[in-house]
Amino acid sequence: MKLGIAIRSVRRNRLIVFLLLYRIKDKNSIKLVENSFLKMTINMQSEFFNSKLPRSATSIFSQMSALAVQHKAINLSQGFPSFPVDPTLIELVDYYMRAGANQYAPMAGVPALLAVLAKKIEHLYGASVDPGAEITITAGATQAIFTVIATTVRAGDEVIIFEPAYDCYAPTVELFKGKVVPVRLTGPDFKIDWEQVRAKVSSRTRLIIINNPNNPSTKVLAGSDLLQLEKLVRDSSIMILSDEVYEHLIFEQHVHQSVLAWSVLRARSFVVASFGKLLHTTGWKLGYVVAPPQLTNEFRKVHQFNVFSANTPMQLAIADYLKDPNHYLQLSKFFQQKRDFLTAGLQETRFKVLPSRGTYFLLIDYSLVSESSDIDFARMLTTEYRLASIPVSAFYSNGLDQKMLRLCFAKDQPMLTAAINILKKV
């Protein structure tokens, strides 16, 4: 009886728990007190701490990669290359590290790299960019995206996001108390209905996020799409976050339509790019943002208190490496060969392959193979056949299941061959 009273009193004074543990000799009673203390602590935590992202958990990418490791599966889930980085680039990084370039870089980035990027942008898109006032080096594209949203979105602002969408967009908007307004595109062509987009715009619309080429759909925006976007925002205060990390991974007759080549759009846009995608160095976590001076100034106000600056020797090495345009102009051909190899192999399976127009992903439709949800099918494929993929429903806020999986073909030939052989058995 006294023990029960004491346990109920724990909520009023946690010190009692320790006194009881000191006085009580019975092991069962001690366990009872300890369990009560644990429950009380959990309750107290839930009372004073509310998650800012209650609907978010470990990403599907981490889950599937962990499952791949657990079952020794071929991992075509996460988007990272399985082949080595160019030794020339590694040697350049080594040189600058040994030369002593190991302290903080300037907050905006190493001037030599900013200058090289300005020349690259002018060469590709005909846009004259001030390297000191319009380009900022970031700790990867995701940090850049996070900082753009932190810079622009206030409580109650609406952000239009085209789905399927990269999974960091919506949680970041929610973190800054914005409202996500999804525009859902569906396969196989994922065509944008611009009248539908126009109907989503309101007086609260602050930002429109585009991803071109799109991960995971591989959709490449045409000039007509950017013309529609330009008409939509021309007489508004809406800003644009243009995620262009796959700008050099576009196939066949398709041409990358960067907002940097469209003056009306460029004046209100933050363009995000990635060195990880460009140089097969996803683990280096380096990217950059291009924006007009006024927007860049606001971006840097947030950036300086987030990461301040990015890796110094790698910036210097990349500046030297990118002086040769062939290092990025040949990427499309390189990855198209891998896409074609995987696509050809999948013709001998029961899966339907959707055209991959850009990125280093392709989608497969398994509706003729199984009626399972894409999450269940992806897990089964990993645990039973040892091939990891990503269910496309993970890229929709409402979990739209179209019986599709995403495969990454940024892998060496033996790995792609092994994946094809597995899928032939399914």
C-alpha cells in the first residue's frame, strides 16, 4: 500500500524515486518503481516537447539502404555512383590539402571557384552572372534548398510543390510553418497541367519549387513549360526555387531549360546545383546557389549562421578541375549508355520500363507482376531477391501508389547486369 502511494507521488516529486530505490530491498518493488519512473519521464517529455515534424520519420532512402545492407542486396535505391572519382580530381584535393588550404573558406565560397562557375553559366545559358554577388557555395544541394526555404518562407506562406518530389522539400516548408500546396503529376508522362497550377495560386503563395530534370519521374521541362511558369509569376511577388542538380544528365533530343536563361524567371529565382551529381562525389556534400544580388544577400544572411562556409581544399580542387568543360559536357553520354544498358536488359523481364529522359534514375511499372503496394513490393524485392529499390509513393505527400519503383543506374556494369538477372527471375 505504502509502495503504491509512493509511486503515485513520483509525478509530484521525482526525488522520491531515488529515496525509494535506496530504502527498498525487494527486487520486484525496485523494478516497479523504476518502471513508474520511466513512464513518468516519457510522459513529461511528451508534455513539454512537441515535435516540429510529427509526420516525419527516417527517410525511405535510409530505410531501404539499411535493408539492403542487412540482406546483402544490390542497392539501386539511393542515388549515388558505385564507380570511382576521377583520380585527377583526387590528386587536386590532395595537393591543396598538403599545400595548407585547410582552414575556413570565405563565407560565399572560394573566389576561384565562383569565377569558374560564372563562366560555365554564361557558356551554357548565356547569362552574365556576378560571381561575387550572385553565387554561393553550399554544403550540398540539400543544405542549399533548406536555406532557400528558410530565407523565403514565413508562417502561413504557401509553397507549391510538384509531386512526385524530392523528400526534403515539404518537411522544410513545414519546419518554417509554411503550407505545402501539392500539384500531383502522374505517370507515365507526368505532364504538368498549368491550368491546375494556376488554380492552386493564391494571395498567400510565396514560393514555387521546380525540379528539372525531376527526381524521381525523370521528367524534363520543355521551353513551353518555362513560358507558362513565366506567365504565371510575371505580375506577382512569387519566388522560384529551381532545383537543377541533374542539369547535365539529360538524354537524346532533350535540352536543359535552366531558369537562368529566362530573364523574367531568373530575376526571382534561386537556382540550386550539385557538385556531387556533377563529379560523382555525393559524399563531399558540396553544391551552390545562383540568385540575383538582392536574393543572394538574403540567402547569405541565413547561410552564414547555418554552415558559414564549405570545404576549402575541395572547392579549390573543383575550381581547377572544371576549367576543362569536357568534365561536365560528357556526362550525358556517359549516363545515357548506362540507362540504355539497363533499359535493354529489362525488356526481357515482366516489368514495364518508363522512358528516362534525365537524371540517373528510371522507373519500372510492376503492375503485371504483383498487386502488392509499392512499399511492400520494394521490401519483398530486397529481402527475398536481394535487390533494393525505392517505392515511388514515397515521393507523394498522400502516398499515391502507381505500382512503380525507382531504380538508380549510376552503377558499374557488373552491378547493373546482376540487377537485370535478378529482375528476370521475378
